[in-house]
Amino acid sequence: MTLGLGADSGGGRDGLPGGGAGELPQGWARAKLGELGEWYGGGTPSKKRPEFWTDGTIPWLSPKDMGPDVLVATQDLIHECALDESPVKLVPAKSVAIVVRSGILERKVPITYVPFEVTLNQDMKAVAPHVGIDGRWLAWAIRVQEQYVLENCRKQGTTVASLEVPWLMDTEILVPPFAEQHRIVAEIEQQISHIEAGEVAADQATQTILELDAAVLESSLNRTARSSRALRTLISQPLTNGKSVPTLDGGFPVLRLNSVHGRTVDTSIKKGGDWGSIDPRSYLISEGDFLVIRGNGTLALVGRGALVPTLSESVAYPDTLIRVRVNKELTTPAYLDLVWNSRKVRQQIESQARTTAGIYKINQAILGDIEIPYTSPSDQELIVEEVRRVQSAYAPLADEVKRIRSASAELRAALLNAAFTGALVPQDPTDEPASVLLDRIRAERATAKKAPRKRAPRKPRSAPPGQEELPQ
């Protein structure tokens, strides 16, 4: 899980009571994230060595596995021989894994607690907490700093969003006593379970609304649009990918991938781009263009599209999107937007999408061959009008569900803000102060640096925890 926290909800420095130069809760202390555990990187065993990937028992964690608060399993397993003959390292159980290189870092930082031993993809880092730091607490502590990390730890000038790991490790964390860490985790998990129950109900309502949308559309199309045409026969210009460029503050604006959501492209979700010698005018979008997502880790999201609204300024689009510019004498942008979400179109997209490293992808050739339910432009306008009229009857319900979902995010933010400012659970004056704990950790680290490191003997390995059930 990741949390979209606002500046006033605990994602900053001075915004945290006890953060910045403020007074800390009783028994708390400040530390750098890098001090709280041993850090591990990752790698990919060679695909040219089939023995690395055959009969594997060791979980190999990559960004596509991220999502739950607590990792249950990984999609990929590697053989034990890969530990000796490839870049991967075994990360201890009860660690915290973080994605440090992925397009998803444009908007959130995936974090998960890993209760079993694991190896990592090269786009991941993990921290194995020192004695006295609860791994579950540490995962939540990093999540509450998500907005700070996004704003202050991202690399500049890279095509794929990445975190500067030294900057990440330098992030300040407010550390409570060890016993209080346990109390905080217990209370967070109890309250989150209540929030999640409400979210499940809201998501079920959302799914019902989507199914109703689909039924209304299918009914209208079945009566009127009884033929179909390939998308490539309905466009005025060839389908084109955009251009992904490094980030540059003040550079010519380019959309981010998450600007495509809902039915309309959100042109406010953009960044300044470093175009160098490339002319961004070759990648401009216009009102009425339809932008399609080329790839996604979720099959149901690949190929989703949205209309470009009226633009207040020029903006380009990235390589992660394909631009569709229709021939308005044959079809209207509003009709394409409507039918794009029909079962007929979605079935074609999902059946033809190809998967690479856990990412489902489509291309211009696949897109051009998609058969679009077709009728005359005048009938298209009638279909759009009819569907929109029916949808307006239950639009208040849809708006209320969205409001509830938004409120749940605010509740999560408020919960974490309270947890990491000392307001969620009471302080106990008998707890060992965190300053004593941190001094002990620092002393042990200093001693460990002086001693030569020895490789621990390899233990016999059974089926990996998490692939069957979590350890107690």
C-alpha cells in the first residue's frame, strides 16, 4: 500500500509536531533512516542461466510484486545456486522493501513489510531493521514520509523516475521507544482494518456502477452500431507514441502517465522536460485527441484511454502514451471515448496485450487493428446523448461513492499523522527512551565496522515462507 499524504498530514518536516525544531514526544528521538537497519540492493540472475530459474525456492522480489502492506508471496522464485553465482543477495526476514526505480515513483513510493527471507530485483532496496527497531513500525514510518521522499529524494534528469538512495537514507525519522513502536503498530493495524472494510464496500459499489455503465452502453450499441471498423481506418493521422524526456524544472511541459485517468486527461499532471535538441512541437496534444496507456502491471488498466480537454497551454505527451487523432468526418472523439470502454473493445485489448517482466503492453499495430463498433456520425451523437442521459440518473450515487473513497484516504492520512507525532497511543515513562536505543545501535555499528565480516553458513532450505503461509 502507498498513501497519498498532503503537506499537512505528516508528509513533511516542520508540519510534523515534534518534527523540524519542535519538541519531541516523551521518550522519542531523531535518527536518519539509514541508521535504523542494514541496507540491501538487488540484481537479476542471468536469464541465460536456466538453472537460476528452474525449481526455485527463494523468493525474488520486483516492483510488480509490490502492493500489500505485508508481502505474502512473489511471482518469481530463483534457485539457491543464484545466490553464489549472480548479483543477488539474501535479505533477512522482517525487512522493509522499497521501490527505488520505476515510473510509479512519479506519484507514489511502494513500500512493503517482508516477513520472510527474500532476494531483490535491481530496482529495489530493502532495509533489515537493527535490534530495537520493529520492521512493521519502520514500514509505516517510511510511508508517512512518502510526500517528503517524492519531493526531496527523486533523481533529476532521468527518463525513468528514480530515488537517490543516499538522500533517502538521510531522511529524518522520529523514533519512539521500542515498546511504543509495538503499541503504535497494533493501533494502526486495528484502525486500518476498519477503514479497509469501508473501502471494500465503496469498491463494490464502484464495480456495480461500472457494470451498469457497461450494460447501458452495450444496450445502445446493440440497437444501433451493428458493424465495426478497424481503428486505423478512422484516424486522420498515424498513431504515434510520445517522447519521454528527463525532468527539468522550467522545461517545456510534458504529461505524466497518471494524467490519463477517468474520461478526461488531467493536463495539470505534468512535469518540465529536458528536451535537448528534440523539438517538443512534434509531440504536442490538441483538444479532442485520445491518449491510450501503452503498458501497465494490471491487465485491466493497459490500453485505457482518455480525451484531451480544452488546453490552456501547450503540452507534450510521453512515450508511455499513444496518441489517437480521429477523422471527425467518420467518428467523433466523444463516441470513441465512450465505446473504448465497451466490453467488445476491452476484450480485444486484453486478449492481445503482451507481457514483459510483469508489465502488460500494447503497441500501435495492436491498437490499429482494434475493431470499433461503428455507425454513422449522426447516430454516434445520438448514442453518446442517450448513454449520458441514462448515466446522469445515477451520477449522484457515483459522486457519493467517490466522496467516500476520498474520505478514506483522508482518514488514513490523519491516522498516520497521529501515529507519528505521538498522539495515537499514550507514552509510557517506564519505556526505555529511544535515545538510549539509538546510542546502543550506533555503538554496535561502530564495533561491527571494525570486525571482519564472515559469511554465515548456508542453512538447509524448505519451501519459502510467504509462498504457502506467513510465519507466525
